[in-house]
Amino acid sequence: EAQVTQNPRYLITVTGKKLTVTCSQNMNHEYMSWYRQDPGLGLRQIYYSMNVEVTDKGDVPEGYKVSRKEKRNFPLILESPSPNQTSLYFCASSSTGTPYEQYFGPGTRLTVT
Amino acid sequence: AQSVTQLDSHVSVSEGTPVLLRCNYSSSYSPSLFWYVQHPNKGLQLLLKYTSAATLVKGINGFEAEFKKSETSFHLTKPSAHMSDAAEYFCVVTFTGTASKLTFGTGTRLQVTL
């Protein structure tokens, strides 16, 4: 089954404790992206990657890191989480040919206290 | 620059009546437009897409949308609402010719009452 998986689905952590949210896709997609969803703001792009070893900032990259060492994986790293990073996070992937529709993972709900 | 405006944050309809969710976009280039649906505690699912082919686009679950360039609109409609349509709907724009940047609207929550 074609899918995007994220782990963990739920995470409660404390300020400053480094964490990683994993994302994996099995569709051989070149493009992967991370979003955060906050009430009233829709989804905002954090980082994206057009292919292995190619990453770029989205609209809200501050406080986040990513890496793309393999085509299927695109982990999101919070080196020193803060409470304003409490949010619902989605990973997505797509091919780079048209029509650019993105397939979304189930989401990771992160709470930073 | 590109942007998308969903004109209603919340829409309430009765079961069996038509649904209209409004979306206007701004794009310097030919846009690709999408509608996604998010059911409670679920991820996002693609409803339909416009990518410069037919201007009236049909999607899943009886939804459709019409691309109107003169009005820069891409409104989502359904003739008859069902209780299972209650969800949040996002209008999304990107430039045709690039996969790098999707811009999401802030969402419209659809409530369906008996």
C-alpha cells in the first residue's frame, strides 16, 4: 500500500530536549516536505526536499533541521524544542512531475512543556 | 508571490442541501489548484485538482470545483451534503511548473446538521 508514515504519532517533551520525528514514504517520490498546522493558520511549510541531499527552507524553518540522506526518509529534528513549537506536524511526499499532488502522513502531535 | 484566501472559516449546511466553500487565489503564474479534506484526527486527503486542463474538475465523494481565471476563484461545491462530509477543507495553490511550494488556505470547517 502506498503510504507516508510518521513516528511517533504523539509526543510530549520538555523544553530543550532534542527530538526527531521520522517520516518515510514507499512511493519512490523525489519531493518531501514538512508542515505544521496551527489553529486558524492552516498548514505552513517548514522545510522541503526536492531530492536526496537537496533541502530548502519553507515559510517557518526557524528552530527546525532536516536531512535527506535516503530517498524514502526525511526526518524532522528539533535541536532545542520550545513551547511555541507545540503543534500538529505533517510530512508529505510527491513526485516532481505534474500534477504535484502531495500525499500526507497521519500527523504527529507534539507538545512541548 | 502566491496566496490563497478561503472566504469562510466556518460553513454550516443541512443534510441534503448544497455545499459551497469559497476560495480565491493570487498567483503571478499559471496556478495549479487543489482541495484537500481533513476529517477529525486524520491526515489530509486530496479531493480534487486543477492543473490547466478542464476548468470544471470532478473529485471524490461527489465534490467538484470550477476554475475561473477572470475571478481568480476555485470554489468547491457539492449538490447534496451528507453527514460524512463534516470536516475541514483546505484550498491549496502552487505554480504550474514547480513542485517546491504549496500555499495553503487557512481552512473552512464544514458542519452538516440533520
